[in-house]
Amino acid sequence: MRGKVWHAVDVVVDPGISEAVESALNQLDSIGIEIDLFGKGPGDDLAVTGYFVSRLSDADINAALRAAIGDRDGEIGDPWKFAWRTVEDQDWLTEWKKHWQPTRAGKFLIAPPWIEALGTDDIVIRIEPNMAFGTGTHETTQLCLEAISEVYAPGQSFLDVGTGTGILAIAAAKLGSTQVVACDTDIDAINIARSNAVDNGVDEHIRFFCGGISDELPVHDLVCANLTLDVICPILDLLLVKTSKSLILSGILAEQGGTIADELASRGVKPTLHQKGEWLSVIIDRAA
């Protein structure tokens, strides 16, 4: 007897926009998403696969991708290609789980719930991999986790601006911080982040709220903003004011490194830049 059939769409894109594709497929109510990273080198195209109960129209797929990816500096045509296929229920479950292996970043090991991460000294963070942002696979998330591993000191307070799925706030709490605040302007993201904090046993140490950084927020020892440059620049002064020890910025393309360096230099701040793939993290020592 034929089992349940699922519909899978494979979207092939440049790795720099793979996270935006994840977001688009989630907005279309995908029941699961995977990224084929096996055997891929830096800059290689990636296949982002979304699984659906029923097949969507190609027009709906294209519209969602255009909305998520936005303007590509006048690029002609769509910077992706996609194809549909059907998979049996058991095949889908097996294939989906096979592609989601633990990701190491700094002191942390990001793992899906079904993988036992035994025999390791890493700090394990459990995240459901069908979430669009902050699953640990994207370079910006890894850069932030590596920076947190480097600069966090015991007892420090932590502010996560644009928390997404809450992975960075959870990381700080896992390191022992009991004064963690995380905000996001998307209420759905906040609800997911709270759930993830519960799953990781650190919900009592994190205060989540829907909104952005503001004058009313207290100063924190360590502040992290994994956003995009166009979002960071308007709030840069406030991010600096609310940081007493270290400020971590990410979501910045390598080609934008000069811009953020100039913005900080104009404020008398000298940053340290780290690169992974096409992305940068910026670490500012406010205590220096």
C-alpha cells in the first residue's frame, strides 16, 4: 500500500541568500526545511529544500522568494532555480534528519533534538532545524557564537537585539549568565525563542520581549546584534551606549566591512573584524 506522499521543492541558490530562502519557505507554511551542505565548499551553490503537504504553484514560490530576497543591486533575472519532486513519508523523514548534523561554533554544539551529542565537552544547544533563523547553520550565527565564546566572562549580563529563535540568548544563559534580555520586533520569533529556551532549560534566566532596543533598556556588559547593516547603522549609537564591556555585530557582508569600520571610526571606536564565508562579525571592546 502506498504511503503518504509529500511534495518537496529544491531551491538552488548562492549561499549568501540561503537563509532568506529558508524564511520564504517557512512563510509558505513548509512543514520542514533542509539545506544540503554535504561536500560543499565556500561559495558553492546550496540546495534549500522545503517540504509541503500539497504542491504550490511556481508563481507562489517565485513571489515568496522575491519578497524575501529583495533587490539584488539590479541583477537581471531571479538568482535561483527550483524544481519539485515527490517523496514517500518515510523517505522524507529519513532524508530530512540525515542532513541535519550538529554544528560546532566556538564553545557550542548546535544539535537537533534527535541526535545524541555524547562524548563532547561542547555546550549543547538543542534547536529544531525547521526554523528559519538561528539554527546554527548560517555563518552569521556561527560568527556570533564564536564571538560570545571568546569575550563572555562569568557573571556578565547579556542583551540580544533581534533574537530570532533565541539561540544567542540561550548560549549566554548556557554559559551561566542569569541576566539575559532578548528582544525582537516579530512576536512569532519571540514565541519560538521562549519555547527554545524552555527546551534548553534556561527560560528562567532570559527575559524576552517584543520590541527593539530603546533608551529605557539598562546598560548590559555584553550586547549582540545579529541584524543587517541597514538595520544596525540607525541604532549604532544606542547599541554603543547600552554596552559596558563588549559589543558584537553581525549580519554584515564582507564587502560592507569598510562601511561599518568608517561608521565606528567616526565615533572614535576601533573594531576587530572576523570573516566567515561572505559574512563579517564585528567585536568592539567598550572597556578599552
